[in-house]
Amino acid sequence: MCFRPAEIQMKTCPSCGAQARPIDTVCPQCGTELEEQKVDFDADQAKLDSAIKAPAAPAAPAAPGAPKPPAAPSAPKPPRA
């Protein structure tokens, strides 16, 4: 299991679009109340795990074939003159 630090994302105000710190509850620009963002790390990890495919198992080697019977000897060839 891998322990990774939590990812920190800046909040964006839905009213004016200004960036706010993750701990802010109201927008520093216009004062609009910011929604609390919750991150589901288990769902993120499941998504990453499903994207990674395990390598395929190597194929078994082929079985050796049966040996062939020996060939009958051929007749000797006459000498050339």
C-alpha cells in the first residue's frame, strides 16, 4: 500500500472566480461562502488501479514432438568411372 500526501487544491469562488486557500470558508475577494470540497481518495485509487493493466502471463513452452522412426538405408551407388 502506498501512502501519498493529500493533494491540495485551491478553491475557486463560484461567484467571482477568484482563487481562495483550501482552508478559506468565504471568498477573500467578494465574501461569498465557499463550499466544502471533499476528496474521495478510495475512488481515485480505484480509478488508477483499473487504468493499470497487469502484464500477461508468459505462454507455456510447446511440448516436444515424438521422434521420427529412422529411415531405411538406401542401396549403395555404383562407383563412377
